[in-house]
Amino acid sequence: MNQRPSTPSPDDEINLLELIHQFLLQWRWWLGGALAGGVLGTAAAFVIPPKFEANGVVQVAQVTSPVETVPETIVRMQTLAFREEVANRLVQRGQLAPTQKETWVKALAAKSVLKPLKDAGNYLAISIQAGSPALGHAVITTVLEVLKERQQPLMQERLAQVSRRIDLARKNLAALEAQQGSVQNSLKPQSSKDGAYLELARMSEAGTLADLRQKLLDLENSRLSPTTRSTKLVEPVGVSERPVSPKKQLLVLAGLVLGGAIGTLLGFGLPAWRSFLHERKEMAATAD
């Protein structure tokens, strides 16, 4: 025997107008919740310490080529010894309270602080948030100072290698020039054919000497700027004039919305809970 599907009665369907009516009846709850949440959001906006953002772009030291790759430089800067050195110098100079040292040692380890610039060679960006513009500026300049000191031995070693190559090129050039002079003095063409061969030999040696002199010149120029330069900021440190956090308007808005939502739930939930408890008492009384 086939059964007809039951059709929902009007009482089983959700009446949107009735729901809105009930929502408006509970206006004290959701309005009170929104006001309470707005007050809490406003209080949080003024209680949370402001943060200012400081940014800098660093060009890694190089001697003809970078002394360290950007990923290697970032790994160096994220080591505990490096971060502690930065924090210690800030404390020694009175730019950071001793109680804040450990906080900053941890803060400098965040991945968001150091980022390589895409398609920009040996450049990396430093971005930190500090309690004041002065502290943000001091942190970035101190980070750069420590980095330059750490990379200085690498620069000196690279420059020493270039100097050794220059000395070797000079010796080779002097020996080749002396050899060419002695050969030219000893050779005397006996015929026009011998003279042609001798001229070709002289041209070949002259080309070799020219290549060696150019190589020596390139090596000597490699020790000069801009081929050789120490780690430096591309531009002065940029610090935001206004705090980047907390977002006061967002906190207030979030407090209003969350408070209103909680008030609405309480406005609907508490009467339903009371009704449920009342029904249970009536059922218990009827059973007795």
C-alpha cells in the first residue's frame, strides 16, 4: 500500500516575518550586547600598545659577486647569536629596556622580519614593528651594523684572493714581456718569408699581452666601487608616522558585531531554556 508523502503543516515551516518580529522584541538583548561589545572593543583599542612599522632594503656586500647569497645572509641573521647581539647593543645604548631584551630576541626570529626581494639580486627587505618610530629605526640600523661586522671577514678574504690574482697576473705579464723582448732581439729574418713568420709571431704575442693587460685591469677595477661595496641600506629607513596596530576602528566594529550576536543568542536562548525547564516541571508534576 503506497503512502502519500506527508506535507509539512504551516506550523512546521519557518515564518520569516515571525522570526523578525521575535528579533525586534528582543531588542534590549542585542542592542545591549552590541553596546557592551563596542565598549570593550573601544577599551581594547586604547589599552593595546601601539605598534609602528619600520622598513629597510639592504644590499648584501660584494666583491665582484655577493660575499653571501641572500638566503645565506637571512640564515645568519636568524641565528640566536646574531639576534642576541642586536638586542644587547640596543640595551647598552639605552634604546631598549633590559626587560624587553628576550621579547626582541624572539621577535627578530619571525619569518616576516626578513624577506628576499624577488628578481632583485642580492637585496633583502627588513620589516619590524616597534612601540615607537625611534625604536623601529634603531632596530634596523643596529641589525645592519651587526651584519656588516659579520660579513667584513668574508669581504677581506675575497679582497685578499683578488690581490693574489692581481700579483700573479702582474708576474705573468712581466715574464711574458721579458720573454717577448729577448725573442725579438735574438731573431733576425734571413728572408722575406722569415720576416712574415716573425711578424705573425709578434702579432700573436702582442695579442696575448693585450689580453693579459686587460685581465689585469679588470682585476684591479674589481676592487673599486661599485663592483666592490660593503653591506648597506639602499635608502634611509622608512618608519610609519601612524601606528599600524591596533586597528581601532576594526576592534570597535568587531566588538559591536560580536556583542550583538551574543546578545541575540542570549535573547532567544534564555527564554527557550526557561520554557524547556517549565515544560519538564509540568511533565514531572503530571507523572506524579
